[in-house]
Amino acid sequence: MGCLKIVVVGKKGGEKNTHIFSMSSRGQGMGEGTGIPAALGAMLIGTGKIEAKGVFPPEVSVNPLDLLELAQKQVKIGDKRGLPIAVQQIDKEEKLRHLDIRQLVQQ
């Protein structure tokens, strides 16, 4: 079993904004957080969607929408497609809401 959680807190439009990204796996180790993203990255390089050469953090050379689109087509865990990432947002009134990760990338 593996688990990964990232909490990002900042300001957007002058207001506090918090996003929580969670990924967990059972019986897969952390394949979803390590092996699968690496394989998707290799596929994006192979299709020419990543052109940067050298060592860069993913946010510099990977278009998140390309990665999510490829994951939706190629990754199947159990009976679900795509990466098992839960995204939550805490708004200025401290209300928690669930987001589709594609909504966040398009903001």
C-alpha cells in the first residue's frame, strides 16, 4: 500500500486558496506515483510532446493536459481509467469541495 498527499496553500486574486492532492494505492505499491508517471513521460517523449533535452523538473517541460489525456487512454487500474488522483479545494469560507483534476489544470 502506498499514499502520497500534497497540500498547496497560496493566494489567488488576493484570497487564500488551498488545494489538496491525494493518491493512494492498494496492492500496487506506489506504481501510480512513480512507475506509471515515468512510463507516461517516456511515451510523451516518444510522441514528441516533450522536446526539452537535459534534466528539468516536470513543470518545465510537461504539458499537464497532455499527461492527463495520455493517462486517461493508457492507464487502467482495476476497472477505472486514468490516474487515481483526488483533488480537493478549500475556499475562503473554509468549505471543502472535490474537483476533477482537469478543472484545476485549465484554471
